[in-house]
Amino acid sequence: MRKIGEKNLSTELRICKGIRRAVLSAAMLSLLALTACSTGQAKTADSPVPGGDEQGGEIFIAAAASLKPVMEEVLIPGFTKSHPVFTVTGTYDSSGKLQKQIEEGLEADLFLSAATKQMDALNEKGLLDSASVTMLLENQIVLIVPEGSEDSYGSFTDIEKAAVIAIGDPDSVPAGQYAKEALTQTGLWDSLNTKLSLGTNVTEVLNWVAEGSADAGIVYATDAATTQRVKVIAPAPEGSLSERVLYPAAILSGSGSRDGAELFLAYLKSSEAKDAFSSYGFSPLPE
């Protein structure tokens, strides 16, 4: 039989053990917390997170169709790797169509055009941050034919041998405007009018020639370099264009992600981006 004193003693021992366990648990939790804090501080000091000081957000880019390969395959992934707090979405079409969409309220942060004409038009309407306008790249237009038919052509003016000729619509596609000017200067425009098939952007023209729907076409050299299904015959003759084929970029005045737009535009002028542009056939311009 247990005596009352023994019961009290047992109870006290259990209480003491409970208190001791609580104290030890608290001590262990404190030690773990201190260790975690120290580890976190070490990581912060030794391994800063890219873009850690950036608020992030979405960046919307309206870019000429000829820029899509380099943008989607290299530049956007490269930027988001360095700035993981941002997501970047690109929409691509002829510069003329994009100009019209921006005038009608397209929500974009950056505009990359394949010609100065569209950029100037938007700037005159106050839709761009004038101070941000930058001449990024230079390109050239070339005569292309489907692979396997190149032996029938030897120069740019041999385009007149083709039965169906694809070019961008000169009313909205910069590559088409350049094509029309080159053909006019070489005295071929009027005679080729009935042979022309007008594309809505330069990518469409490239595809028509690649699949054989057109016997010849005029596209940017960078577009021709994206596929082995076409062959380049020759660039536009020297002096046939009054202006160089330049690609300007600018931040839209109504940008909803100004910080992101500035960061991306700065990235486009970096050595990393210039190397990417060069690998796709563009000629980056000095600042």
C-alpha cells in the first residue's frame, strides 16, 4: 500500500520531470532558431539572390516578327534568368500592325520596330518615352528562293525570272517597304506587280518561299538564316535603299512596368544580348 507522502513525492517528481523536459525543449528550439538565423544570414551575405532588390512584375514586349527567334530562344530566357522576379511576354507581328495596335491601346511596355517609320509615328503622337528611343540593330534585305532552285538565279535582279514573288505588304510591313524601294530603284517594280503575293509579315513571306508556294521572295537576311529550306541569292543592290535597315527600340509612355521596361532595354544593349543578336545575323549598333 502506497502512503500519502509517497504519492505526493511521486507527483512532485513527475512535475519536475515535466518542467525539465519543457526547459530542454525550449532550449533546443532556441538553438535551432539561432542556427537557422545564422545560416540565413550567411546565405544572404555569400549568395545574393538575383533580382533580390527588385519588385518584379510582368513586362510586355511588342516586337517585329523578324525578332521572334532571338527573343524567344535567347534573350527572354537570358533576362528572366538574371531577373527571376519578372515574367516577360512577347507579341510579334509586322511593325506596321504593332504600331496600329499600340495606337488603339495595346498594353505594352516596350516596342521593338524593324524600321524607324513606325517608331517615329508613335513618337510624334506622344505614345513613346522620347528619351528612351534607341537604335539597336541593323539588318539587310535579301532575295531568297526555295532550296534546290538556286541554280536558276545569280543576282538580285534575276527575281524577274520567278512566276510568283512573295514580299511583305508595303503598306504595313517594313521588309515589304524596303523590297518595294529596292525593286523600284532597279526598275523592276512596275513589271513585277502582277507577280507579287503580299504577306502580312516577313515570317509569312519566308514560309511561302520555304514551302514552295512562291518561287522567290524578299526577306531580311536574319530570317533567311533561320531555315535551310531557302537559299539566299543576293542582298539588295548597293544604293537601292535610301536608308539603312535599322531596328529602334523604345519604352511606351503608358508602360505599366516602367522599372522592368528600363531593365529589359538596358539588357538589350548589354554585351550578352549583342552576342545573341550577332549569332542570329543582326548587326548590333554602338550606343
